[in-house]
Amino acid sequence: MYDCKIQFIVSKNAKKTVNRLYKKYNTGMKYEDTIAGFMLTMSMNQYYLIIDENYLTYNCLTHELYHLTQSLTADRNIFEEEQRAWVQGACAQEIFDFLNLKKVKIG
């Protein structure tokens, strides 16, 4: 979508996953707080949506999808609400289809 990669990760430990990505991209950053979900932008072409498996709920997923949509569209100067809603819907459909395919229970 919009010539970018969005990687969806359900993690056993979201904080470790985020910090591993920070290290991979040599950001010099480290996250210290507990993480239920996290949206990480490494560039305009690389986004990560990370959910801790203990917080895999519709609330957490849609919360992080909102952040993803805001970043992805702002990076492309898209601020019209209807366009943003379509982007969020398309991303949500991909994630929910994936979770259904893998038979992952959403709490």
C-alpha cells in the first residue's frame, strides 16, 4: 500500500521486540515502559505494528491501527478523513484476515 511495507508482529514480549528493532536500525533509542502495542516508523517505506500477545484485543489492535494510519497518511500528505478511513480499513482487513487464517484468538 502506497509503496511501503507494513510488518505486523504479535510478540511474546513487545518491549524486547521494539528494542531489538531500535537496535537493528541503530537509532540509539531504548524503550523502558511496558508495551501493549506499538507502532514504529523506521522510514516512509517501513512501518511495524507490534502487539504483545497478552494484549491482543480488538481495542489494542484498532488503537495501533489508528497510529499506523495517521503516520502512513501524514508521511504522504494525505489529511482528508475519508482517504484515511479507507487506508485504515484496508490495513485492518489484512490484519484480521491474517489472524483468522492463523486461527489466532483475539481477546
